[in-house]
Amino acid sequence: MLYFLALIPATALTLAGYVVLVLSARTEGALRSFGRYLGFWAFTLAALVILGAILAAARGGHHGFGPHGMHCPWREGPGWHPGEAPREGGSAAPAEPAPAPPR
């Protein structure tokens, strides 16, 4: 649902590209071609924003590298592998007691 927020910058970039193209059509020389390139660049960035939102939604919330995302030890506990189901209690193994400080 939050991926619909990508429509806001995409719409802004599309409107900016349109304004730049209209204004560049009224100019002459190098400024005209610069305006055309700038307008098409704004349209390209708007398309990339939409494409990025679609690809992020298709990933289904998996972040990081690999097929299951990055290993998050603070979320699932030590010894948990991304291919396994989360264990009961949110921790993979009981924590070992810390060694006593020397006297």
C-alpha cells in the first residue's frame, strides 16, 4: 500500500518534465535542445520511480542479498538461517551466561 506513495514524486517529475518541454519549445538554439533533454530526463526519472516501486512490491518485503534476504540476527536470534521458519519465542537458542569478571 505504501508503494502508492511513489506516485507523488513520479507525478511531480512528469509535471516538471512537461513544463520544461513547453518552455523549451518557446526558446531557440542551445537552450531549446537542453530543455528537451531535461524534459525527457524528468520523464525517464518518473518512469524509474514507478518501476522501482513495482519491483519493490514484487520482492514482497525481502531486503538484502540472496533469495531470502540478509540474515538479521537481532530479529530472529543466533543460529537462525533465512530458509528456516522462525522459532518459538523469537530466539534460536538460549543465551549463554556471561563469564564472571576476574578478581
